[in-house]
Amino acid sequence: MRMSMRRFTRLTNGFSKKVENHMHAIALHYMYYNFVRIYKSLRCTPAMAAGVTMRLWEISDIIALLPKPEAKERGPYKKRNSN
């Protein structure tokens, strides 16, 4: 787990400067850790071993859980003076 938690150190490009971004990154890491990655000692994911789910998840399943972004209404364009 130590190598997968590099977001906590400043020596990498993955270091989170904003708390919100850090929280989202950690949440994604734990979703992958518990639902997607198969462990040799368990021969399944931790969520399957605990009885939370009966199937192996994929990254696309995690993406499907994310809320759909709302479309923002754009304002009118401003004309530029070309000299």
C-alpha cells in the first residue's frame, strides 16, 4: 500500500495541492483497491471476500457511478476589433 499512496508526498507530480482533489483521488484509489484489483492470497477482491459484491468490477463500472456533469449555459461571444 505504501507505493500506491504517493499522493501524500510532495516529491511526485501526483501530489494534490487542493484538499478536494486529494479526497477524490483517495476515494478512487480505495474503490479500485477494494473492487477491481485481484489479490493472490485471496484469489479475489477484498469486496468479494467480504461478501459486498459477487462479481469482479472493471474501471468502467466505477466511471458509471460518477454523476453526469451538468451542461453550463454559455454567454454571448464578444466581437474583437481587428486592427
